[in-house]
Amino acid sequence: MNKILKSIIFTGLMLAGITTACVPSTSASQRDTETPVLVVSPTGTATSVSTPTASATPEFAPFCESGIANVSPPAQCQTPIAEESSSFCTKKNPYNLILINDGATYEALTRGFWCSDAGMKDGRQMVTCTGQMATDYEVSVCDPACAVPTVQAEITQCPQGYNYNNYQGCCTQEFQQIYQNCATLKLKTKICLVDCSVFRKQKTCDQNSNTCLWNSKTRKCEMRK
């Protein structure tokens, strides 16, 4: 009886080896879904069992609902007040003085110009802006209460053709418009009377570039026009 049982087990193991050798190799994508496993019982019966494995599925952020790509401003958002107070020259450089709401933000939009805080007056914030003489430029003044907070999310990846909307934490194909309650001031610096001819070298002329300009042909420092 023991010889017969041993013979059955040996035959079963031989069949299991042949079956395993004949199983075709699976591709990487097939292995990601399920993997066949051959189980042999003590009686010599071979059973094929499929065990699922984890698939490498890309994770994306959720899709935005239709029609909500635009971000609305907070309820406390107000129109900023900004106006020019005066235009003057200091140390041969032109300046514009503007008055804005206390706490409002400001930024020179024109290249070569910059603005800085000049203190408070009658509850209004004073800002001075400067740049090249006799030149038009723009300054943007915004209400900080209009700033829309971004959404913190772990997944910011979107499918091809979509952009991640970091203000709503979702993927959208629509153009994202952010409401910014800003006022734009159009200003112009005045002409400051400067004797640019006293600057005999290009280096010193360039140091007064707001009012003077080095003429490379005549090799002279001339006043901007």
C-alpha cells in the first residue's frame, strides 16, 4: 500500500513539473493583474490557483466640475483707492508720490521703475516711485483681501490635456481666471534740470541714467529727452 501511495505522489509531482514547464511566460502587464500558482496536494492532485497582484495605476487629481474654473473673490474684497499726489525731483532724480489704502499692495509694472514705502499721511499710505525721466509708466495697486488661498493637495498630477487648478485642487481644461481687485495708475516722471555734461565718463553718466544718457557716437553724457 505504501508503494502504491508513493507511486501516486511521484507521478503527481512529475505531472506538476511538466505542467509548470509548459506554462507560457506572461507579459509584464499580465503579471500586474494575476499570477497563476500551481498547488499539489499530498494525494498528487495538481490545482491551478490565480492570485491577484497590485497594478501600477497612475493617480490623478479629481476633475473640476463644469463651469467652476473661475475663482470668485472673497466677500471682503474692495476696490483699492490710489491717486497721484505730486511729481518732483530729488537729487536730480524724478519721483512720483502716490497715496493708497493702508495695507494695500503695490508694484511697478513698467520695466526700469520701482516703488517704495514713504510712510503714512492722514490715514493713507504714501508710496514714491521713480525711474527714467520724462517717461510714462504704470503702477498696480491691489487689495490684499482679494487674494485667493491655494488648496494644499498630495496629488497635483493631471492627465494629458488638463491643467491643475491649485486654487480648487482639481484638473480642468478651461482657462483659469483669478479675480484680482486692482487699480492701475498711469504716471509720468517729470523733467529734472541736470547738467549731464559734467559727467565726462560713461560710468558716471550711467550712474545718473534716470536723467542722463551716454551718447556712444559723440562720447558725451546728454540729458534724456
